[in-house]
Amino acid sequence: MTQPKNAIVTGSTSGIGLGIATALARQGMNLMLNGFGDLQEIEQIRAGLAETYGVHVLYSDADMSKPAAIEAMVEQAQAAFGQIDVLVNNAGIQHVSPVEDFPPEKWDAILAINLSSAFHTTRLLLPGMKARGWGRIINLASAHGLVASPYKSAYVAAKHGVIGLTKSVALEVAEEGVTVNAVCPGYVLTPLVEKQIPDTAKARGISEEEVRRDVLLKAQPTKKFVTVEQLGEAVLFLCGDSAASITGTSLSMDGGWTAQ
């Protein structure tokens, strides 16, 4: 019987991270969830995944801007599972502002959570993956890791950095059985985005459908949101043997955004 694999997915208590975690659990992987939110709701998510898919699911509230907290989370997961085979760096925050008004503390927080946290989890887990000759590291970048938008200087800088980190680490471990890739989604219809649609419609005096098509999806030629299920399937593919020769790449899932 094949030993089940074990995964850490950061920022996985909702949205994209939860969609990816659900896909991995469905594949039979044990999970370490991470993120903030209502503890009762998180416990329901944790228990639901464990019961539905028959896997072990842990939760850590580690603040991904704090290296010591990240280290404690990794140690907790390794103590429980023995080893970590799959790392998905998804945790991220956003702030929108002209650069001259951008609060320095927001810049620091975005760089810490969106970029530096991926460095810390990677440096902590890579030695074990190399020793075993197998591992998968998948970094959630963004279309904004490839192209820019105004007023998102910190987010764009961090996501470009994630792609650079992905390429560099992939080259370092190219002969070790470990692949390192980035997934670059466009706009994803998460609960957070859905909640913004009515307010945006009201503020602009347009319909909710116009907000979806002409505001949120303006840059995506398909005029369709990426779904968390699609992202989960992409991550599953990158974890599989069929993707063993895919490393150091950035997989765009953006409805054609970056083809323009």
C-alpha cells in the first residue's frame, strides 16, 4: 500500500487555499491548514475535510509574517505526519494605493506574507524533500506576477518576487526529484470577491453583472472567473508523476489576461 502524502497549504481557511486543500484531501493527502478566521468555522472545515476524505487534517493559526511562527507550524506538521511532501504557498494580502501614499507598514506586511513566507517555508521543508528524493513546491503567484496594474506596487512586487524565487529554487533542486512551480491565476470568484460585487455596483451605479464583466473581468478576455476548483486541479496535476519534468515554470490561469 502506498504511503499517503502530507501537505501544508498556507492561507487555506477560505477561498483559493481552501479549494486547493480540498483537492489535495480528495486525493488522499493529510493536511496542515493555516489561516485566520472564526475558530468554530475553521474547526468545522477541518473536521469536514477529515471526515469526508478520510485523511488527517491539522490547523495552525501561524502568522505568516512571523518567521518564528512559520517554523513552529512546520515543526508541528512534521511531528504529526513525519514528513511533508507537498508545500503550497498561498497566503497573501492586498492593499491598493498610489505609491507615494502607500503606508510603509502595509508594504512591509505584503512583502512579508506574500513573498518572505514562501522563502521561510521552502527553506525549512526543502532539506527533507531532497533527502527523500521527492517533493512538490507550488507557489501561488498571480497574473500580477507577470504583468502590473497601477496602485498595487507592493502586491505586484511581491508576486514578481514569488516567480523569481520559484525559478531560482527550481534550478537548485533540479536533480533532486523536487519540482518548484508557480500558478498565476487571474481574478478568482472567492467569497471575498463575491461580497465586493454588490457594493461596487451600488457605488458605480451599475448592475452587478456589469461589475463582473466590465470592472473585475475587464482584463480577462474569456469574461469568466477562474474557479477555486480549477486551481485545485492544476495543483493536483503539478503534484503528479505526469508533471515530474515541469519545474521552474509559471502556469497562467487567467482567461487570456497575460496573452494581450
